[in-house]
Amino acid sequence: MTIESVNTVEVGDTIRFKTKAIHDNVYWSGKVTGICGYDIARQFAGANLDIYYQDVMHQDSSIGPIENAKFIILKAVQDDAVTKTVVFATDWIDTSTFEHVDVVGHIDIRVYNITSAKARDIVNLIQAQYPDYVAQIVEK
């Protein structure tokens, strides 16, 4: 399921995206636990919120004042286990990378008529394209 706009996100949605911040290359992924205004967002993120805003402004000077922004509180998942709460304004999200994620434990992919070397190549390609996901060869 694809969300056409980051502005349609609701609490409970699982999302994945990159931000516009020039110093943040992370593909953020996690569950939306709240949607709020600046005052509440600042309680979660502290002064880092204002610093991050300045970083985004270097990339996109058309975003509005931070005090008027709508914020998403995200319980972000990193390395398949570590979670932390992060806060981003919806205007800070690179919409070309934004997606709604239907999370499943794992998906098996079968490739027929392939050598072991080519199978490793495929796993390497998946890991290069999607570095936040774990891909591996499962022996029979």
C-alpha cells in the first residue's frame, strides 16, 4: 500500500523514508506513535530539533517556520532490534523516498536454475540496494 502524501500518515502506520537533511543519510523506518506540533516535538527532541531544522533548511529553504510544522513521532527500528524515538517534521521528509510499509517477519524469494555464485551476487545486490534489510541465502 502506498501513501500518496506524508500528510496522510496516521498513528500506528509503519513508514520508511529519508529526510532532506544534508547530513542524514539514514533510511528511517518505524511505527508512528504520535503526531504533534512544535511544543510537544521539542519535548521529545530538545534543542536537536532546531539544529536538524537548520540542516534541512540548507537543502530546502522553502519549508515554513519550525513553530508551524506538523511533526511525526516515530519509534524507529535500527538493526532489526534496536529502537529509539525520533521526531521529524513532515516537511523534512523527502517524499520521493517515502513509503508505507506492511511489515512481515520475512519473505522467502526463490530463484531457480542458478549457481551458488550467482545466488551470492543476488544477495549482494539486494543488500546494496536496500542496506537496512537483511538478505541471506537459506540452505535447504
